[in-house]
Amino acid sequence: MRTALLGHRGKVGRVLLPALEAAGHEVVPIGREDRIEVEGLDAAINFTKPDAVYTTVRLCLEQNVPSIIGTTGLGREELEHLDDAAKERSLPIFFAPNFAVGAVVMMRLAAEAGKWLPRAEIVELHDEAKIDAPSGTAKATAELLPGKPAIHSVRLPGLVAHQEVLFGAEGQLLTIRHDATSREAYVPGVLLALERLPTLPPGLTMGLGALLD
């Protein structure tokens, strides 16, 4: 496929670019200072900054190019607007708060544990450069659990992306944890999303789990 990669100089983008090319895709890299000219491409992959992602996805849709969104920080209202814009043009867009397959498994295990252990809290840990807090993965996990579990965000150098969900009950503690130790963890999920993008319905599809079922 011929795909744009927006945010190719970022921490994820630098890993994705060679991986996409190695998988046989033709990549058009687009940086923050570049004009977004994607018309005629098959897809756009967006790993830009939270303050830019909404605008860049809209610009891609206006050029009739579907998008894969890996940048977190979009609000519910922004996602709804993107969903409407994609449906108006009969285009799919795909958003995942986390492209690591292990993170999806962690969330599913947490949802199952929450049926039996309703008291839980979430701790998410990321590199200090991550702007949004709580992370998109933590918020998505919280929506799967009973009540409104507290989310604790840690931003420190030396971290990549880590999350643990702690379930407490009398005399016991259950911890479910996922650690992404490098950005290579996201590559298989992005490649899967790119493969499945043409088969998705118009509008917004959310979560890597939707592609794994």
C-alpha cells in the first residue's frame, strides 16, 4: 500500500518507517513542518502530537484518504466529529489507544477480573515526554471496570509504556501488568490495522481488539 506516515520523526514513527518499508509498503513521510498532501494515497498513519492529531486527520479525510490513528489525547467530542466526517465521505478511520497486542490481552484479563474483584486501581507509567495523562490505554481500561477506578500517572525518564491494574479484596491482591520495553511492540498492531483498514466500515472503529476477534 502507498501510505503517508505523519510523525515519522517521533519515537514511534522512527520505528514504524523502516518496518513499513520492510513489509513492502511505499511510505511518504510527513513531518510537523511539511504540507499534508496525501491525495491519491491508500492510507495515512498518524502518530503526531496530541495538539495536531485532530487537524491532521481532518485534512487527510478531506483528501479522501482513510487514517490509522495512534496518537492519544483526542477527546470524546473530537472522536465523534471525526467519525461523522469519515462517514460523510464513506471512509474508514481506525483509532487504538495502544497497538501492542499484549496490552489488549491485559485489558481483556482486567475486564474479566473486574467481574469478580470490583475494587481496582490503575497505575500507568510512561516516558516523561508523553504529554497526555492519564494515558489512552488507562482510560480505556477504566471503562471496562466496575465503578470509577482511580488512575495514577507516572512520568519519568527511562520508561517506555507500562500499566498495571491492581484488584484488592480481603486477604488478597491480584495484579495484571503489561510492559512495552521498546516501540517495536507497536509494529505488528499497526501492520494489522493497515491490512484490515480497507475492510472496515465507514466511520470510526476503535481498539485493536476489534481486529483480533
